[in-house]
Amino acid sequence: MADYMKEFHPTPRLLMGPGPSNVHPRVLQAMASPVVGHLDPQFVQVMIDVREMLRPVFGTRDGLTLALSGTGHAGMEASFCNLLEHGEKVLIAVNGFFGQRMTDIAARVGGEVHLVESTWGKPLDVNAIEVELKRLGRVKVVAMIHAETSTGVLNPVPEVARLAHEHGALLILDTVTSLGGMKVAMDEWDVDIAYSASQKCLGSPPGLSPISLEPRALEAMKARKTRVQSYYLDLVTLADYWSKTPRYHHTAPVSMFYAFRESLRMLHEEGLEVRFKRHTRNAAALWAGIEAMGLKLMVEPKWRLPQLTTVLIPEGVDDVKVRSTLLNEYNLEISGGFGPLAGKIWRVGLMGEGCYPSSVFYFLSSLEQVLTRMGYELPIGEGVAAAARALADYASSAR
Amino acid sequence: MADYMKEFHPTPRLLMGPGPSNVHPRVLQAMASPVVGHLDPQFVQVMIDVREMLRPVFGTRDGLTLALSGTGHAGMEASFCNLLEHGEKVLIAVNGFFGQRMTDIAARVGGEVHLVESTWGKPLDVNAIEVELKRLGRVKVVAMIHAETSTGVLNPVPEVARLAHEHGALLILDTVTSLGGMKVAMDEWDVDIAYSASQKCLGSPPGLSPISLEPRALEAMKARKTRVQSYYLDLVTLADYWSKTPRYHHTAPVSMFYAFRESLRMLHEEGLEVRFKRHTRNAAALWAGIEAMGLKLMVEPKWRLPQLTTVLIPEGVDDVKVRSTLLNEYNLEISGGFGPLAGKIWRVGLMGEGCYPSSVFYFLSSLEQVLTRMGYELPIGEGVAAAARALADYASSAR
């Protein structure tokens, strides 16, 4: 019998990489519900529910909010190909792999791409963005990453949004790693279009890319001189599908929407603020533990993402061996670095359903064991002790 | 409590529209398996298994076969945007809605689009295609639909493939409604690129678009002068992800792949030929039943698709009322016509897990009841009796 004819039962992993994160059994089970048609009133209601539940997460009161039938990269591509026309100027603020990916996608769309680069691991340089905007004159779009998944850095959104609008540009914001794990406030910050992915802090499997547009972005799309290069990602026609009398556009991935509805419902049961605090609290415990082990964090506290921590790999430690040992022997997934950070950092996620104290303790203890086995000396037990103290501090301050 | 905060338990439907079709509990349950990372060796093995199981279904021995993280439309878009460059000529053979959709997508990609149109409900006119190819001179791509989902018509592939290659063009074949339900033979017919969708005869939920490329198509992609306009659908970079040492491209929808692997496994357990015959046999019963009720089929027998039957709506019968009554009171989904066929036909699917005698009988009896309630006269009981006779004929001829 060919291997592919055998039953498949994946060994469960604790997913502490940059996503996908672990998915709650309620969300997994929702996918096992019977599939109905993509135009069935029952499914249309699911789409409406998803929209209603997404809006407060994006911090928009009445944006055009929907979920694309693709993963986060589809959201990135949709944002650029709907807003940009051939030859139009776009300024992309880059301080990591996903900012770079934006420049690739904007160039494929045919935009005239300009960059403002900052060091990977540091936040974006708002002054440099202002200087470049003044130099460039008319720019159609400014784009940036809110939470840079490749470095664990939080970027300043309101400042860049203000600059973009002062120069007549629209702002595209990537919230792939931030949405559901920290505050995203499209209305308050004046963001024109933001997209994300289902599998990080939102707690669904990968497969959907939530996206939200404010009126200014919609007007720009309707004023286009040329058609959007992609049918699949054309947001104006997709909006006709996402209406009370839906017009066929494509066959939506029904089961993914079942999962997504359930994960959003769990988010609202918990409450946005409570979830954000859960991320902050467990990250503080993780950071305390890592530092107590004598390891160093890459990002300074002010710009550090709670949901994705970057740890500097100590001199002489074999990155790949540590990660593969954690995966194969501890069923614990963490991730390495991209590009200039390959071999230099580990990326440790605490997202959504994976963001609990048990994850923090298991990671600290497992890493300690693996490093010790590899001959690296560190103060045994200090990591988990420091994490416990950090949690106790939170607990006592919450009395 | 807001409605969206309530539990959601969809009322199961018998899905006899043009897809999605019903999904077997084994496949639904596979989606409830724990999510692992998109680069986890366990998941890489799932991708390899999917490739191995897809190849015989596409009729290719060693094509570059994979599944895109999108629905069928993503496959259509990927085919055009990877093969066509700006200003290159493409000839599209159109005899229905999805052929038309191809012209929309090819135009967005920037191709110089030429059409050969045939009547909706009739097969493509091979002679007209030959005449147009001679007139046009150098054409980069010829494209056609194998099984036109909007009309229930089978189109002749080998003849068009031969013509395309005689004129130096590549052939794009849409197998969205055919793959897994009838013979698709890329090697034998000499098809350069074919794509499909997971939710029709393959028996998965919607969300993946299997696609396969032969060497000629790959060479054409590698010889491009310009980059593919889409990052998300760039097949050459996707091929690096679909390798034994996968390079990160995007986060694949892991749970959808679990489902797809299980549905392909079920297909191979049953056997391709056995599954094709099941479709033919149950369709014959459906056709006999419909005609015994005094209704007419739109497509002549030679070009009729077993997996999707088009029924002419009798004069004076309210299309929408019949379909909404079937859906709401009988939990039975069938579909109406598109464009010039709106209000004129019903589309009745017998695909994958929905293609069983129970579906045939339930549909015939339910339609009979609804038409009778609406005052339309027809010979009661004749439909199911004729279907039973057709099945008995098959059973006795199989002795």
C-alpha cells in the first residue's frame, strides 16, 4: 500500500512559531459541520456574522469589512492591486521581511516603488518617511507593517497615517500579526485599508485573510482608470458578494468560514481588552524567563511585540539543531530568522490559543534542556522561576 | 445577545447544485485534526501525498502538480497570469459563463483576447477554432472549459489540443467540474496546464484549486520577459514551496489540505474507473426520471455531463419559487442558470459524495411534489419509476 493511502493522524505540536498558532477544539470542530452552498442563506448569515465580529477587532465602525478566500499574502496583494494603478507612486516603509515582500508585490502590480528602510529590529523612522514624502511629491499609497513578523517589532501607525494623509496618500496597513492580539484602531488612527490573516492572534486555521476598507479607499478604487489586474481579489466586485443579496463571485471556502466565525465568537466571549492583556501578561513572563536564562531579546521593550518575541541565538549554538530537536522531541515549534537574521534569532510566538502560561513554562524548560544537552551552560531553573514571579506580580497587582 | 454570538449549527442540505457537493464525514473529520505548521515535516508529507494522489486524476505521470491556496477561480487566474504576458495573443473558446469568465481574467492580465463563441448548450466548434487560429497567426495560449458548469456541456479536448499545438500555442484547460468525475488525461490529450477545484467531484470542501503543468508550460513560464503579476499565484516560486526542502512562500491552509488528502484517499480507495461509472450510472437514472416526468434536458446525450444536468424549466413555472421551496422545505439545493439561461434552466449536480441513487430519487420526488403543489401537471410516480428501471438495467448488464 502506498504511503499516501494510509490514515493520517498528525502528532499535535505546541505552535510557538510566527503562526499558524494552536486552534481551540471548538474551532476545529466547527469545520466538521456539514458544508452548505456558498449562496445558501445560512452561509450568507455566517458571512454577515463574520463581518460584524471583525469590525470592532479592526477598530472600524462601518468599514467595508470582509474576509478574502486566501491567506495573509492574498490580503497584501489585494490591497496593492486594488489601490495602485500602473506607474503610480507608492512609498513603502521597510524594516523587515514582510515590508520587503510589500515592495515585491507593489512592483508586480506595476507601481513605481519607493522605499524608506530602517534597521531590522528597530521601529520605522517616521522622520525619514516625512523627508521622503516631501521629496517624492504626489504619492498614491503609503504602506507599512504594524507588527513585523520577521523581527518582533511594533511600528508606529498613527504618525505614519497622519503623514500619509498630509501628503494626499492612502495608507495600507498590514495587521497580519497584530489583529486580535493588540489594539488595531482604523478609525482612530485613520487607516484606509488594513488586512490580516486568520491563523495568528485570531485563532483560526490558516486560509482566510480578513480585510477592511474605509470610504476613502473605496472611492479611490471606484475612481480607477484601469481595471484591477486580479479578478479573484477585486474588492469592488467582492463587495457585491458580501451583501445582503449576494451576487456570485467565487465559491467561498465554507468550512473555513465556520471555523473563523467560531474563533471570532470566542474572541468576543473573552473580550478584546482581556485578550490583549492576556498577551501582554504572558509575554512579560516569557521575557523575564528568557532574560533570567541569560539569553538576550533583540527588540527594546518599547517596541517589543507581546505576540512574537525575538531571541538572539547565543554564540556557538546551532540554530537548526535546537529547533529541530524542539520540534521532533518536544513537539514544540518555534521559528528561525529570515534573510540577514537567519541563524541569528529565534522567533517565539505567543498568539491566540497558544498564549497561555503553560506555553511559556514548557518553552523555557524545553529550551533549557536542549541547550544543556548541547553543552551550553545556563542557570538551571531560573527561567521558569522568573516567569512565575512575573505572573505572580501581575496577579497581585490585579487584586 | 447579538445573533452572531449564538452557536451555529447549519441545517444539512443535499447539495445538488453545481458545487460545493456534499462532503463525507471522514473528510469533514479530517479537518478537525490538530493544525501543525506549514513547514512541519508532517505537513510537507501531506503535500507530497496530495501531489501523488492528484497526478493520476489529472492523467499526468510527472507533471508539476500542486494545489493552490484558493478556490477554482484562483486556478483560472493562475493559469492565465503565469502563461500570458502583456499584449500576447490568447484565443478563448467560449460556450458558457465560465468560458466568458476566462476572457475577463485574460483581459485583466493584459492579454490580447480573441474569442470563438459557440451557442450556450452546444459543444465548442472545433472548425471555427481552426479557422480563427489560422487567421490570427502567432497565438501564445488557447483556453477552453472541459465541462462547462453553466450549461452542462462536455467540450472536445483532444481536437482543440492538437490544433493549439499545430499553431504553436499552449493549451489551458479548465477541469473544475470534470476532475474526479470523468476522465481527464493531460498526457494522452497533450494538455499543457489544467486546473480544478476541490469542492465538486473531488469531494472536499471548497478552498483549494489543484493545478498541473506539463514541461512545455513550465518552460514558457521560465522564459518570460516580465514577472508574473501575482506573487500569491506565481507558480515558479510556488514550486519551490512544493518541494522536498520547502521554501516559505505563504502559509498554506493546513486544515483544507487534511480534508483534501482524505478525499483523494477515498477517491483512490473507490478507484477512478469505478467512480466515473458511478457518475455515469446515476446520471442515466436521473435523465430517465426527468424525461419520464415530461421535462426536457437541454444538452443532447453525446455532450451531456453526467455530473451536471441542465433541465429546461417548463413554460409558466416560477424558477426562483421552485428552487427556494426545494431549499427551504426539502433541504435540497439545486441551481438556476446564468446570463442568457437565467430563468430558463435548472442545474442539477450529481457530484462526488452527492452522486448516489438516493439523491436521484429524492430530487425527482421532491421536484414532483413542488411542481404539483404549484399546479403543474405531470405523471406522478413516473420519474422515480424510470430512474429505478435505469438502475436495474445497469445492474442486470453488470452481471
